[in-house]
Amino acid sequence: MLKVNGINVFYEDLQVLWEVSFEVKEKEILVLVGANGAGKSTTLKTISSLLTPKTGTIEFNGIRLDQLPPNKIIGHGIVHVPEGRRLFPEMSVEENLIMGSLYGEAKTQRNETIEYVYSLFPRLQERRKQMSGTLSGGEQQMLAVGRGLMSRPKLMMFDEPSLGLAPILVQDIFDLIKKINQEGVTILLVEQNVTQTLAMCDRAYVLENGRNVLQGTGQELMANDHVKEVYLGI
Amino acid sequence: MKKNHLFLISLGILFLIFPLVIHSHYYQHLVIIIFMWVVIGSSWNLLAGYTGQVSFGHAIFFGVGAYTAGIFASKLGISAWWGMAFGGIFSMLVGLFVGWVCFRLRGPYFALATLAGGEIIRLIATNWESLTDGMVGILIIQSFKSKLSYYYIALALALACIYTIRIIMKSKWGYYFVSIREDEDAAASLGINTTLYKNVSLMVSSFFTGMAGAFYMNYMAFIDPEVVFSLHYISIMAILVGIVGGVATIWGPAVGAFVMVGLQETFRSSFFGLAPKWISQAHALVFGLLVIFVIMFLANGIVGDWPKIKRNVFRIKPLSS
């Protein structure tokens, strides 16, 4: 579905991704794991066109994404739920959700999708007139996910959705991602929370210092000695 | 809500009959200048307050508007009133160019680029003597003897500006602008063409500022680059009007214009002749203190922090529920 072929990405002169390649298959949950600075978020930002690869290509169902401006990406059915949620704090919950459905099909189906999001997150409905900046961390994460769902995506990319959440909420968020996946949305997840994500994913890639070093199913990687030593601490 | 409307209507009537009751040219002049600043402050606020692109160079658009009207009259012999329309349009085109250059930058870098832009265009206007007559300036003959016509033109311009911004902010453009201010990358990821909408905001803002500039030319009948492209008297004043009144509020810049022009005039005239002359030198100092005060205690400006002012100054407590 999504093919990333050998991308090299730079911040000015500093190269952060070196020939990164991977493929996301339809309806699966794919995880990119890695330590701080491994290039996980950079990879997602590049898919969203917030960064442009110097060489290499990104294809989504046969369409080249790497030369498009960032605002054209969502129209192809890809939505990015960014790290740190990146809500519009001085807009209400409902306005944030509406901002997720500005164009095309998402706009015509806005009311149904809002109902769907509220059925997933009754808390958001209770607070729909409240400024999103005043929500708690967990509620803000729900809203970020909800805003992503509003565009009716085919592929959802989550950047560290568990960041800053209490352990009990972390499990909720992962259950939720699974639920969204079961309804037919392909998931690309970036996480540092290796144990829990490897357990829930179909396949995973390990990034280190901007390069892919390992790939396999979640089970395979959990059994891998390198992963055990570096990420799981066993 | 009803109370609010009543207040606005009575305020409107007050301004409509003001020059018919108060015949003093001095006070009429002050209110005309205030209306002009309402336009500039509101335009600045659309770009800086709502769209989050803080401009330190609104003198660019004010000056281009004024010079369009002035050059129309002095070089082409066309009434400077045509400059009202064309000044806005030319300003908008200059705005588009400024946006093309400066919107590659974000945050403080954008602000610095507009600051530099203002100085560049001031120097161009000073040195391009065949077009602008340089420091000699442009002098035209006023169309009306009485201040009454100018008063109503300025009032109409101020109302049109506020009303337009109000409509824009209630439309989807308004949501796009605010989302760009709040988080530009997130806005782009949700499908908003952020470059386009930053330019739209800049163009509306520069259009009205240019009209205010053209009005200034018609009204004052004399301009030179040091006045209309001034960093201190135009660009910074536009920011002060916005900040003191209330950034990202519809009525904030209007209130700010009253406060700032009032203060400026009070100091310029040494408290209307009551205080010693040297006081008039202190106005820049007082502006500085005012900014510190506003940032410390009224970060959202007079309009934005009105509930706080009511609570603390008038000791009106909200009803406990």
C-alpha cells in the first residue's frame, strides 16, 4: 500500500535518514521502533511531506507522494497524528474535529464521522464546546486521534501516541488503535514503548541511527537477541 | 447579547452625530486620526493576531497606499481620491510580493524580514526622486475645507474594515487563519494550503492599510517618506494599537486606537498645555512603560482581558452559582 524506497533525508546539511526502506501492507499494523534520535518521527514527517527526501521515493497505491506539498497528502487518504498531539489549543473540541474534515468526501460525511468519533470517545462529546487547550493529556490524545479519523483515512500514522500518558491510558490507546485497525484502517505506528507495541503489531521494523537494521513479525523480533538486549532489557 | 447590541448601536449614533455637536476642528481631527488607526490596527490584527504572522512592517502598506494617491495627484493629475481604491490595490500587490519573500520564514524571522522590508522601502522612496520627489515630499490641495466629509469617510472606512474582518473571521477563512496561528504544520497536514492562506490574510490586511494610507494623503495633503514609511510612527504604532487593545479580538484594535492616539496627543500637547513643555519629549518613554504594563498585567489587551479588568478595577464579582 505504502512503499518507502531508500529515502535519504536531511535537516539542512545534517543527514538523519540513510536509505530507509519499508512497506506497509493493506489492513496491517506496522510498527517502527527505535531509540531517541533513530529517525522514526522524521520518517513520518517525510511521508507527510513536511520534509522532502533528497533521494528516494515514497509511493502510496502507485502515486508518488514525495514531491507533493504537505496539504495535498491528506487528500490521498493518509493522516498523521503527530507527536505531542499538535491540537489547535484555542479552538473548541468540536472545531478541532471539524478542522480534520475540510475537503472532499470527509467534508460531505462530516456529521456522520463526528457521531462516530463521539461514539468512540463519549468524553469528547461531553466537552465539545471546551477549548482543546484545557483538556487533560489523555483527552487531548483522544481528540488528536479523533481529528485524524475525521478525514476518513485509509492509512493512519501515529507518532508516539503513548507519550506522556499514564500506563493505564497507554493500554487504552493501544486497544483503540487495534479497534480502528479492525474497522479496516491501515496503521503505521511509531513507538518507543517496544514491549507493548511488538505484542500488538503484525510486523515491525527497527530503526537505529537513521537506518533500518531489522525487520520481521512482532513475535520474531521479540525473540531476536539484539532486540532483547537493546530494547527489552533481558 | 441584547445589551451588547444596544451598546454598539448607541456608540454608532454617538459617532454619527459627534461632528455635528462638537464643532471644534481640533477634536474632530483627533477622532479622524483615531478612525484611521482603527483601520491600520484592525488590519495588523488580522495578520498578526488571527493568523499569527507578526508584522513589523505595516508602514510598507500604509506608505504605498499614501504614495499611490500622492503620485496619482502630483504626477498624473488624477484626483487623489482614486488613490483610495488604487492605493489599496497597489498595497495588496506589494503585500503579495512581501509575502512571496517573507513567508518563507516563520515566527521571529518573518517579523525581522518585514522590519527590514519597511526600511528598504523607506529608503527607496527617499532616493527615487523622479517618482516620489524624495524628502521634499508630495503636497496636494485638500478637496474639502470642512472636516465633516473626511470624518464620515474615515468612519465609513473604519466600519467597513471591522465589518469585513468580522465576516472573514466567521467564515472558514477565519478557521484556517487561526489554525495556522496555532500550529502551522498541523494545519498543513490537515489539508490547508498554509502559504496560500497566509497570503490571503496578508492581502486583506495590506489592502485596508493601503486604503488608510491613501486616506491619510487626501486628508493631510502632505506626505514624505519619513512620515508614511516611519518605523516608529506607523509600524510600531500599529503593533501597539493591536497589543494594547487586544490581539485577536474584533474590537481590540479599535479600543487600542483610542487609547494610543489619545495618549500620544496628550503627551504631544504636554497635557493640553497644562504641564511643562518637556513632558512632550517623554511620550516614547511612556509608550514603553505602557507596553510593559500591558504585557505584565493585561497580556490579552484591554478587550481580551476585559473580564479581568471588571473584576479587579470595578470590583464586580461574577455571580457564584
